[in-house]
Amino acid sequence: MSSLDQARETQLRNIEAKTGKSLTELRAVIEASGLSKHGEIRTMLMKKLALGYGDANSLVHFALTSDGQSAAEASGASVEDTVGQIYSGNKASLRPIHDSVMKAIVLFGDFETVPKKGYVSLRRKKQFAMVGPGTKLRLEVGLNMKDVKATPRLVSLPPGGMCQYKVYLVHASEVDKELVAWIRRAYDASG
């Protein structure tokens, strides 16, 4: 079992302990809610079970798949297929920027790539970055790191979101030493 799988298992055990419910009972709570959208279910779990954002989000991912796989794995789609769908149509021009970001990150070491509906989540023990189209003309790199001074390029985001900072890219040449250093800082803090 990889360290990421161990971290996921630990998080699920901790959720069971916090809620006093087994994973089977937690799935039943979700099914009984009648909700089907990920964000709605996450919000319901946060309110009903007093879970934090990360725990509720992980529980939704686990519960909405047959055996706790990622949504891409459960649908039979590969990571590459899912990323290809994210960068299809009018967002295809952003794929080279995405590929440049990923080429820099793979040099750091092990991490998990988890494609979502409109972006890719990058995780170690916890998510350190999100990469995806912000618009059809701009790629967004969300970063989870603390105590970094915002700049005109490194935009600070309001508390409580998925990331603390965001960087907007319109060309692969913007994947420079400064951006890679920020991503590395987030990477190092996540695992």
C-alpha cells in the first residue's frame, strides 16, 4: 500500500471516529439525503456531521465510488483520458501550459494526480496544488501553502477555500523558477 493509500485509510478511520459511524453508515447518510452533486453532499456532511471541508470532501469521494477508488478509476477512465477531457474543445490551447507545469512538478518526487471534473488535484498526504483551466484563455494553478506574502502574480484567496493562493498562466513560458518554487513550497508542506 502506498503512503497516499495509507493516508487515505487513516483519514477514513479518523472520520469514523469523529462521527461515531462506520463507512457503511456514512454512505447510508449520503444516500438518504437524496443529494447527488458532490458540492451539495460535502456541504450537507459539513453541517450534519460537523466535518471539516477536507474530511467531508474525502468522504464524498469515497462514498460516490463503489469501492473508494477515484471517480476516474471508477468510471474506467485513465488519468490521461480524464485530463484530455478537461483540455478539450475551446480549452485545448491550455494543455501545453498544463503539461509544462506537470513536467516541473514530477521532478519533486512522489505524489498522486487526481483528475476532477474541471481540474487536476495534486496530493501527497494532503492536496498541495490544483491545476486546471480558469477560462478558455487562462490556466489556474491553486496552491496550498501558508505564510507567503501575496504578490500581483501570487494572488491570495479568501480563507475557507480549496487553496490559499492562485497563479494565472496564459503561456507555457510562465512556468518559471518563481512559480516552480511556490509549487515546491506547497509540495514540501503537504507530505
